[in-house]
Amino acid sequence: METFEIEVNGNKIFVKENETILNASIRQAGNIFVGCKGGACGMCKVKITIGETVDGIYSKSALPDEEYASGYRLACQSKPTTDMSILPIREKNKVLR
């Protein structure tokens, strides 16, 4: 089973093959905000600085095409295909972008 290392604001979490970034974050206290877990709310939005993902279904209102093209993803719908570095967009209910 492959495992990917993801740096989240300087902390490392390990994501199992076919596991979402959000589920790994929850399992390891990775500090990514949790909302609906279904790709509709945008609470778990992250900015990918290094790496690639394969993504599930999500709402365009939570993640518009222009944000997706700029490297934003919803952690609840994203599974890494490489080691990564990401930045959460929310911290203590503040939007950081």
C-alpha cells in the first residue's frame, strides 16, 4: 500500500492510498477545517503549493473553476497522487487567502 507525505503548514501528515487528504488530517490532527465532508461547503479548501491530486465530485459554488485552475482543492474530495505541500485556507473561521 502506497503512502503519501503531505506538509500542512509545516506539519507532516501521511495519507494512505485512496484516502482523502481530509480523512488523513482528521486521523492525525492535521488542522484542516471540517465541514460537510461532501464537497459542498468549502470549509476544507486548501491551496496546493507542490503535488498532484485526483479529485472527486464537488460543488462549483464551493470550488469555482478558476480557483481549481489556480491550485485550490477541497481536501474532502482530493486524494494525493504524489507527496505534497498544502496550505489550509481557513484558520479559526478566518479565510486566509
